[in-house]
Amino acid sequence: MSPRASTPFACGIIGAGQLARMTLQAAIDLDLPVAILAAHPADSAARVWPHVEIGSPKDETALRRFAERCAVLTFEHELVDPDLLDRLESEGVRFRPPARAIAVVVDKRAQRRLADRLGIPQPAWSPATSPEDVVAFARRHGWPTVVKAARGGYDGRGVRLVATPDSLATALSDLPAELLVEAFVPIAAEVSQVIARRPSGEVVAWPLVETVQRDGVCTVLRYPSGMPAELERAAREAATAIAEALDVAGILAMECFVTTDGALLMNELAFRPHNTGHWTIEGTVTSQFENHLRGVLDLPLGRTEPTAPAVCTVNVFGPADGSDPRDRLARALAVPGARIHLYGKEPRPGRKLGHVTVLGDRPDEVRKRAQLAADILMANSTAEAHR
């Protein structure tokens, strides 16, 4: 489609957090008319963009009003009502990815069923609605087990490792009724495969990256991943199969486990720009944010080759003392090669506030410098040692 349509905006982004904010930077480069639907005027993207509507994506009136002004709607989060999307889509509203893809990504059980149907390896799993279901699963697959909220959990939220039947009641006490239970697998590493697809069928894939997790939250991205070529090929093929099965347009991210015996197992999916793709802004020829817009608007996709032999991205979280990383920006910028992205969010302890990327020739050196700049912003003690 032409990005210049009869509607005022070629694309509307549902959500106005940092992912939308970084997508808007790509829209500026391409001079694409884009609007955003923000829950609050203070949202990260809403603070820097003139074309903002305020409303909830679960509010039918607000979503209809927004859709009337946009040729295509896309997403920066999954906090939506799939039934509402399906109804609007049947009336001619164009969502990319489509409503049926969103219905899968908002429900981890649906993700698991899709992987089973496509023959994509993943941990053994089963839906569960009671402690008895978890116990029955553990009898077949052993303890410990992993119990997850079927909907809504992210960044480690809604996930419990249950070691024994005695700890089950406590583990489930604050989880919803709709669950899935998975076999515990010995993990050697975690990786992420990000691809982009356009409706006409073109697909491009970025190199696999290793992700470092702390308490279920991604803290570091490392390229190269150090994984064997056959594993990287398997990740690309699996992600592409999922995108084609659901007609995904834009970005698809597939987070995976690599087990101690070298197996690649799918963990979770996202059909939008993703935290594990932030390294692509400086680290590859075309960023995930630009290719998301290209894919959603069915424009030719950009190249995804790395721009340096080694890239490291470190996420910046709110310091425990509640201080603002912006107060230490000058010191962090003094770290050679540090590319700093702050998201315009008010600081609070543990909140994701930005990221730092460093490129270079040696993985050990770029990791050291990226971590140092992030530590300075987060007022970590390791940064004080380098003052």
C-alpha cells in the first residue's frame, strides 16, 4: 500500500510507551504520517509527538475513533481485547498483525498450541486451572515445574518455579485461574530471534542474539550470540513459520531457551518491536523499528546485517534510591562509544528507563563499556570504581 492514503495517517500505533517512541524516530526518517493512541498524556511517546489521541485500546469508542483516522493500525503492546479487534476487523479496520495473530500472542496456551501444530520444539506443557492439574503434570514430567499465568504476564511477572507439591499452594496464591504448566528444562543460555515480514511475503531476519536475564527480566543483549550456525538457522526457520502461519506483518520476536544439551526450545512470542531488538538501532543496517513500519505498510524491507563485529546493549533500570539517571548523563556519555537512549519516563526503582549500546571489534570490550555506561546511569557501585 502507499503510505499516503486518503486517511490523515498512514499508520496508527496502539500504545505510547518507549517502543512507540523509538518507532516514531523511524517514522520521522521516512516522513511517514503516524498517530499514536496513548492511555495517558504523560506516556513516553505522547510527550514528544503532536499526533496523539488519548484513550484505552479496550474502549470501543476510542479505538473506533482512532481507526477512522488511520489506514492501518499496529501495536506496541498486547494490552488489548482480541474480541474487539476481531469485530472491528470484520467491519474493515486493518490491523497489522491481524486480530487472529493478536489472539494467539495474548494467550500463552495459544502460543504453545501453535508451536505444537507447526512442529516447533518447546518445553512439555499443559493447560491448568487447579493445583490438581499441576500435580498431575508433575507426575508425568517431574518436579520442579514452571507455572505461568496464561495471560498478562511479562518480564518475569506471573511465572512461578514450583519445587515440590508442598510449595504449590503458596506459588499459586496470587496467580489467576487460567494457567499453563511447563516442564523445567536445564538452561545453558537464552536467545532471541527477531524477524520482519510484510504482507506480500518478504521476510528478513536479524542475527540471533544472546539475552541475559535477571529475575525474568532481560538486562543485556549480546551479538554475536556464540550459537552454532545450525541453531541460528533453526531459530530463523521457526520464527518465519510462525509469521507465515498467522500472516504477521511487522516485527516478530521469538525468545528461546538453549538447553544444556544444545536444544533450541521456543519460550515466548511477541508481534511488535521488542526489547531484544533494541541493539539493531545502531548495530544493524536497518533497525527493528524502521522495518516494523516498512512491514506494516507493505514497503520493501531493509537489510539486517550487523554494522560491527560485536554489539552489546544493556538496559537501564531505575536505581534503588529513586534517583534520576538523567542527572548522570554527562558522565555516561563520556564512556567511549556509548550510545544512550533514555525513554522520558519518570524514575522509580526497578522501572525500565532506557538502554545503552556499544559497538566495536571485540565482544569483551563492548560489553565492558556498555555495562559501565549503564552502571553510571543507574548509580551502581561498579561505576564508582571507574570514577
